[in-house]
Amino acid sequence: MLLVAVVAVRISSRSGLPSLLLYLGIGIAIGQDGIFHVKFDNAELTQAFGYAALVVILAEGGLGTKWKEIKPALPAAAMLSVVGVAVSVGVTAAGAHYLVGLDWRQSLIIGAVVSSTDAAAVFSVLRKVPLPARITGVLEAESGFNDAPVVILVVAFSTRGPVDSWYVLVGEIALELAIGAAVGIAIGWLGSFGLRRVALPASGLYPIAVMAIAVSAYAAGAMLHGSGFLAVYLAAMILGNAKLPHWPATRGFADGLGWLAQIGMFVLLGLLVAPHDLLDDFWPAVIVGLVLTVVARPLEVFISLIPFRMSWQEKTFMSWAGLRGAVPIILATIPMVSGIEGSTRVFNIVFVLVVVYTLIQGPTLPWVAKALKIAEDPSEAADLGIESAPLERLRGHLLSVAIPAKSKMHGVEVSELRLPAGAAVTLVVREGKSFVPAPSTVLRRGDELLVVATDPVRDAAESRLRAVGEGGKLASWLGTDGPRRGTSSGARAHH
């Protein structure tokens, strides 16, 4: 089973397909209509495990989100997550009611369920497509934010009895988002403050501590009747941009947990579905998906982004990039657990819709980006991998710097790094051999550097290294556009 999952990861990464499809296939193959005929119909367990997996996936996505890229995108992402969700729910529900013949409650549930873009699908696919930061920032933030209002709507529509008035739902959504945001920001800031100032006994504890803080944000948000999903995403994003010690190890640990969560969640969803029951709902799912993809999502994007200056090409791409994944399928278990009439059919329609349209949208995203002429040059310089280990008793830091293949630090002499006073390159590891560099030593792609920095200039040294990695030997202290005259010390570096 583990070997099959590893092969699935490799196929997913090379084909551009979201891993959703491959893992769902594994679950279906194991299930009642598959090879092993395992019968599984516990929707409540699937929902609980799906929520737990989604927390881990959102935490991993937040840790990998760069604040400088997502900050300008926050207003647009918020509009898509609130106004856009309302538009999508209304249009999709109308299509399900009038074109497929579902009653209004079932139609509203389907409209709400499929209005959530999936964090796992977005994070796994979009980060492989060379796009402008403003586009990836909006789409990633949207996938992290829109789970909260969608969950509230699905729960409201799945409650027995009359549905609350629209203004009551709007008030609940606003309140839960506000509480979740406040909790996430507070826990993320407190967690990063503590981890940067407390030396843990072993480096392996840092990844565990970071994930524990992120999960705690979800728990605290849920206990305070706020959006736990928004809380965990914001807390993880703050932790991910806090320059914590042993960051590459933490990032790798979170990435591994995210893969495990995806595998377990998707396989379980594959087990829950009965393929022989999907045939009757195949064409209704295709029709609803067509309404969602061709009508609802474009309207959602173009209406929500009216206040923002974005080209029609960018809006068109974002309309096509509204990837659905495991999250809608998990949310479709809510009416099943609540015992809503027709909930099994709702689940089947959502399942088929997600599989069919993810199969179409995921692999075509690079082609669409190229056709709309918004894809960036993939040869642009890659960011440096910098790991920091605190030297508590020496009041300093040891920075481990990996120079990637496309970094503009290639060809730069050590003296041309112009590190601030109090920081120095002490060792270079090249092709398995280490040596102490001279000022004239030329750095190469693939090198690993050990940089020792005193505590006061640690941030300035890292900022300078990243600037050279992006702009080469002429990178200025305050950016990458060339040196500024009169800039003399790391104390004036921007970080």
C-alpha cells in the first residue's frame, strides 16, 4: 500500500494531476466494487477524519505561503471568499434546481458544497505553474479563507427544519470569521515569539512544536465558536514567515504530514463511495459542474474583483483555476450525517463533479496560463534555502545556506556578498568537500554555505543573502535593483 502511494505521488508530481484523483482511485480499488471488496459506509468517521486532515493541509499550506506575495492579495481573496461564495452558491443552486430537478434544499447544499476551492488541490497544482505572485497569492488565500463561510452555509442548509434568514447567516459568517482571524493571528504571533526566543533541547522538536501551535489555533478557534479553519491557516502563515530556527526541517516535516493527510483522506473518501451507484448521477453531476465552471465561477470572479485592477486575462485564468478537491466531498458528508433526505444523491453528484472537472482543469492550467500570456519565465532565480540554528551561549546564529540551480548568487565572490559587520562565511561545501573560503572564492550553484552571524545582525545577514540570490552581485541593501550609495552596514538593511 505504501509503495502504491509513493508511486501515486510521483505520477501526480509529473503529470500535473492533483493527487486527489490517484488516491481516490486507490480507495475505490480497495472498496466494495474493487479488488478487496472492503465495505465501508461510515460517513461520520469520514467527516471527522476529513476535518482533521484538512487542518493539517491548511497548516502546511499556510507555512508555505509567503507574506510578501499574499499581503497585496488579501482584499481580493476576502471578496472572493464572501461575495464570490454567495454568487457561486446562488447560481449553482439555481442550475441544480431548474436543470437537474433537485429540490431547493438539496440544490442549496450542492451549491454551497462545491463553492469551496480546495486548499490541497490549489497548493499542489498552482505552485508548479509559473504565475505572477498576485495571482497565486489571491488563489491560495481564497482556498484558505473560503472554507469558513462554506462550512457555515452547508451546516445551516443541512439542519432539519427551516433554514435561517439570509441576514442571520451573514451575521454568523462575519462573527465566525472575525473570531477565527483574531485567534489565528494571536496564536501565530505568540507561537513565533516563543519559538524564536526559547531554545528547545533538540532540533527535531521545532517541527513538532510548529505543527502543534497551528493545530492549537484550530482548537481554540472552534472552542470560541469561530472559524477554526481560518485560525489554523492564519496562524501557520504567521509562523511560516517568522524566520524560525531549523526552518527547512520544519517545512519538510509539514510537507510530509500534508501528503499523509491527503493520502489518508482521499483513500477514505474512495472507500466511502459505491461506484455502481454513481452511474445514475453521472449526467446530473456533469450538468451541475458545467454550470459551476462556465457560469458560476466566472461570475464569482468578475463580480468580486470589480474593485481591483486586474486584467481580463488574469480574471479568466482565475475563473478556470477554481479547483475543487476533497473539501467539497468531505462537506457533502454533512447532510448524510444529519440524515437529510436525498443526501446520498447529493454526495454522489458532488463526487462525480469533483473527479470529472478536476481531471479536466488540473492538467490544463499550464496551457491556459500560456494561452492567456500570463505565465512567467520558469528560469527566474529561485529563492535560497536558509536554515538557522541558534547558538544560545554564544549569542549568535549559524545559517546554513543552500544555493539552488537558478540562483543569481552563482558567480558571486564571497567579498561581493557584502555581509554586515558581525556576519561571515566560514565554510563552503562543494561536491561533498568542505573548505574555508577566501574573499575571492567564487560561489557556484549547488554550494552550501555556513554563515555565522551575531544576534543583532542575523536578520540583516539573511536579508542580504536573499537579495544577492535574487539580484546577483549588484543587489542593493534595500532590494535587488543595484547598490545604493552611502549604504554601509547591515543595520540599514531592509528585513
